[in-house]
Amino acid sequence: MGRDQAETLDEKHQRWLEAFVVRARRVEEQSLAADWDALVELTRMKINVRVHNGEVRIRYELPPEEVVESAAARLRPILLKKEDCFHMNVLSALGYICRASPQDAEWIRAARAEWRTRVSPSTREESGYWIMVSDTATGEESDLDAHGLAMAWIYGDVVHHDPERRRESDAFGLLDRFRAAVPLVAWAMVGTIELLNYIRALNEAGLLQLRQEIFGERVALKTTVWEEPAEMYYAPVGAPAPSLASSPMPEGWLPLSETTDLSIFHHPLAGQLLHAERSPFMTQLPSPEEVEAARSPKGGYNRAQLAAWGVPWPPPKGWKDELTERWKTARQDGAPPLPPPSPAPADFAQETRDFG
């Protein structure tokens, strides 16, 4: 039995509405929505026209493509019929729930009509404009409306690599596709956030009974740098891992503490696991002379030695310069001199290659 058969109509509507709230709140957190007036202005596709020496010049001032791409990615599930948070699903659910309220029913009908016209226009006129181009070399003619160009950017350049949409829009190029996509993405954001606020109002008025946690749970990260307290344990390679998060640590596992020798933590592929600036072992960096002295007779470097210096394998371009800068900084901070090289950890195979 499928999910739609097993649940009631009310349960399905509840699922659609709650899925939309979570996704729409993520759209609301996107940077384009931080300036509401500027976002609304983008929906109007404003252009600047000037005539100079008989030549007409048109200027577009659009947000960076990466910013619009992020917005399109956050919006995409709201544009797809198969998703629970599909905009039309949500309007259908609200239409059913608010069918006895003429004022709400009228708002929902208007929102549905406007969404269809702006996001899924049926004519070129509804799309706003279209472009016609001619290849003077081959005589080939092409034309595509703004909606087709916008969809080609979203599904051919951004969230998919749809070959059919790309073929259809190749004659126009990335700039025309992006230019058409900006007002569509902006309007879809505006429509999504307005509908989210309408749902919030209905829920606060008691006409909806949505779970309160969907209005407060974290939906987007405002910072990707943070620090949190933790308990860390370590064990020899091959030691059995805990079976459950609540299980006691198996025999052989020890807690990480201030007295732990951090130099023992290596990974066979990526080198030192702990951040160089956090590890006392790693602050004892080699001088430029010591780096040169560690070269093999063939001019390469031992993999384990590079790992001891905190250099990943294979060494990235400019690794020597970075080591030198870190060594200079450590000297300024009063770090102790580098001790004699220690034997390679057992987890590392000896390997030398010529990475200059």
C-alpha cells in the first residue's frame, strides 16, 4: 500500500504544509532575501538604457551568479511537482482547509493564478519577452522566450546538466540564460516567503495545527566556524568500536586529555589529523634549511617525513613556502626548536617521490 493510500487527506495536507514551511524558511534565510526591497526590485527586471553617438546601450545590474545559483538550489524542491513542498501542493492543501473562509479562499486562488503565470507561463507573452537570434554565417534562426531561457539556466547550468535544455538555449549563451533566470528566481523567492508568512498567520490564528518545532528548528547555517565541548577517545588500530552511542567505551579506549601525545594521531592517507595550530607537536616546524636537508639523494621527500611536518600527500603546490611562513610565525611566537626527526608512525608506508 502506498503512502497516499495509507494516510488520510488531512494527514497528507499536514505533510505538505510542514515540508513547505521547513524548505521555505531555508529560502527565507538565503542572502538575497536579506534586503526585501532589493529582492522585489529584481523581480521587475529593470534595465538602464542610454543613447550615445547614435548607439543604444542597455545595462543590466544583476547579483553575482553564485548568489542566484544558491537561491535557485534552495528553491528547486518548491518548483518540482514530485516534492512534498511543491508550491501548488501547498496551495491545494490551503484551499481545502480554508474552503469555508471566502476571504482566505480568494487569496489562495489569486496566489495560485499568479504563481502559474510567473513560474509556469503558458505563452510567450506571459513569459515577458523572447529573444530571436540569427547566425549570419549559417543562416540558422533561433528564438526562445524568457521562461525557456531561465529554465535552461536552472536545469542546464545549475542544478542539472539537462542536454535538451542546453541544446535549445546554446545559441543564446550563458549571459542571456542567467539574465532571464534572475527575475524568475527572485519572484519565486518572493512568492515562497509571502506564502510562508501567510501559513504562519493561519497557524497562529488556530486555523492550522502545524507542529511548532518546524517554525523554530535550524534550517540554515549562519556561520560555518564554531567550537563546542566534546569528549574524545582513542584506541590502537583494529580495536573494536562502541556498538551504540550510549554504550561504554570498549577495553583499550582512552580519553584524550592535555597530557596525550598528539603526534600519534596520523591517518594513512591524509597525514596529521589534528589541526597544525592546535597540536604542540606540529608547532615544532622545520626551518627552510632543515627542509632542504631532508631531501633524498634523488631530490624527493619521504612521505612519512612530510606527514610529520603536517604536509598532506601528495604535497600541494607551494607547500615549502607555506612551511616557511608557518616556521617564521612560530619563531615569532617563541616556539621551541624542532627536535631530531622521529621514526615514521607504523601506519605509514615509506614512500618517496620527487615533489619540489
